[in-house]
Amino acid sequence: MDTTNDSRRPGRRLGVLRQRDFRLLWLGETTSGLGASITTVALPLVAVVELRADTLAVGLLTAAVWLPWLVIGLPAGAWVDRVRRRPLLIACDVVSAALYASVPVAAWFDVLTLAQLLVVAVMCGVSAVFFDTAYHAYIPAVLDERDLLEGNAKLQGSEAATRVVGRGTAGLIAQAFGAVAGLLIDALTFVVSAVCLLMIRGREPAPSAPDTTATLRRRIGEGLRFVRHDPYLRPMVTYGAVLNMALMGYQAVQIVFLVRTVGVSEATVGALIMAGSIGGILGALLATAIGRRFGSARGMLVLQAVTSPFALLMPLATPGAGLLLFAVGAFMVGTGVAMCNVVVGSFRQRYCPPELLGRVVATTMMLNHSTIPLGSLLGGLLGDALGLRPTMWIMTGAVASCWLILALGPMRRRCDLPPAYGAEPVPVPERPLG
């Protein structure tokens, strides 16, 4: 009896988690994702509590994590396409573990400085660029093409869950054991991730032989041109960049909006923001079923059209029962974003030629991440100039309408996204499904 094929039947409760190599990959990524969520809160806490840093220093610390994407994102993609991904992933885990562990060690010896925190943030950001690029390119080496959608859905769902748990427990850890304890826990999660990757048995295909005459600039250009000229990737990347800018625009002022304009407590703020992460879990769970029922292209487009306008509920928040408007809006937006991430990630892994996948991943992630600091800055500027509620209206209005970028592309005419570059996708039937 072929137990391998049997374990991959969609009806099986565990699905792709029955496959040992994917289970190890999922366990390692979920564990390190939990640590990363803790660090999102713990790193600024270390700066504020241990070093008495001011607001500007904390802002620089946050920006330092994202800066490497803008500087080395494209070269990293070109380099990832020339090496095996699993050894690179393990090396990134080890480097990140050592960097984060250096912070509590320095604090215990009373030699921790803000400069060290900034160096750790930048270097871990560099490691994250290589890890995330290689990780998305490595998943097709662990899963068959038919399992990519389900596998990405499980990874996206666990990522959303770790955001809820990690950020919720970071404050408790800091209060009980000190702010630096969170970074030590994050270091340990990277060790777990490295061990899980080491235990994977499947052999990764060797990278294609590099063109020794191609310069780094030319290789980067190949990835950029592929994304720019492809009729499917171009609107997806544009949508992701605009959506990230709009999301970060309202998220930059949402806490101040809830506390000062709506008048809620800190504990209530945490619960309201958590609604978006809980919606992310639902979106990841729905992605596979919606893709199979309605088609990957039509399902994603319809879900974005349905969920995105709920963002307009958030500026309507008022004390009391009116807080449900914010929670529902955040929940629905989180659902749509997570489902979109699953479908786009799976499509990219199937669609792109293997020799270009690392560069395409790096190009799309760099372009999408480049608007994150821009959105935060725009939200802050509008908040000062126009006020908090008008800023929430402007930025959530952008979230509500940016799905039209996808609708203007070829997806509106297709049921499923093409399975591979150059393949003819399935058009949308003229009659709706019964």
C-alpha cells in the first residue's frame, strides 16, 4: 500500500503534516515565528526599560530591522538562486541565535548599549532577508506542487497564531523575568529551527549551473524584468505594495486613535488589535478550501472584494458597543490578507522557473516591504496634519479599494491562476457555479 500518496489525500485531517519533512519544516518555522513575535515587543522594551531610550531611538531600532530589505534584498535573491537553500537557512538560524543571545549576556554583565542593540537589529535583519528569500524558494523542494497551497496555508496559519501568542506573552515574560529574557527565548527558538532543518531527510535539487559570464547586476535585472513584464506577478506586487502602505498607514496611528480619540484602556487596545491576527488564522484555514471550490484566481479576487471594505468600519469605532466595529473590521481585513498571502505565495512557487525563483521572491518581497516605512511615515504626518480619525478614514479607504488593482489584471477573466510560466490558465466559466 502506498502510504505516501494516501497521506496526501485532501480528506485526511492532518493533510501535509503527515509528511515528516514538511512537519519538521513547519515545526521549526512555527517555533522561530513565536520567538520573532516575542522579539517584536521585547526588543523595544529592552531599549526603553534597560537603556532608557527615547522615542527616536526606538523608532530607529524598528527601522533597522526593515532597512536590509531595501539595501540587499535584490542581491540576496540573485545569490540564493546559486546555492542550496537548506544549508543557508541553517546558517541564518545559527547567526540569528548568536546575535539575539548576545543581548541578555551583555545585559547580565552590565555592558549593553544602544549601539549593540542597533547592530543586532541590523544584522538580524540581514539574516532575515536571506532566510525569508531562501525559505520561500525551499518549500517546493519539500512539498509536491499539488500540496503547495495546503502547505502554505498551514504555514500562514501558524504564523498568524504565533503573532497572537507571542505578542500576548512578551509583556508577561518581561514582567516576570525581565525584558532581555524575551530575546533569550527567541535565540532558543532559532536553535530549534536549525535542528528541525538538520533533521529533514529529503535531498534538495542542486541549483542550476550559474552563468559565469553574468554579472550580479544582470542577474538582479533578470528577476526585476520577469516581475515587471509578467501579467500576473506585476499586479500582485503592485497590490501588495499599495496594501502594505495603507495597512501601515492606519496601524501607525491606530493605538493613539483608540486611546486618545475613542478612549479605551491599554488592555482593550491589545484585544482589538489581536482581532486582526485571529482573522489571519481564519484566512489561512479558508485558503485551501476556497481555492479548490472557486479556483485560485476567482476565489482570491472575490474574497479581497468582500473583506477589504470592512476596513471602513474601524474609523467608526466609539466607546462601548462601537468597539465591535473596529474588531470586526480588523478581523475581516486580517482574513483577506492572510488568504491572499497563501494564494500568492503558492502561485509564485509553482509558476516561476526554478532558476529564477529566489530572485523573484526577493524582488517581490523587497518591493512590498519598501512601502512599509513609507506608510508609517505617511500615517504619522497625516495624523499630525489632519487628526487621527480623518487619517484612519483615508488609510482604511485605501485598504478598502486597493483590491481593484487585482481586478484590473488578467485574474478577473480566470478561474485558476496558471500552474506554470507559459501555461494557459483556465478561464472563468460564463455561468456561475451552482
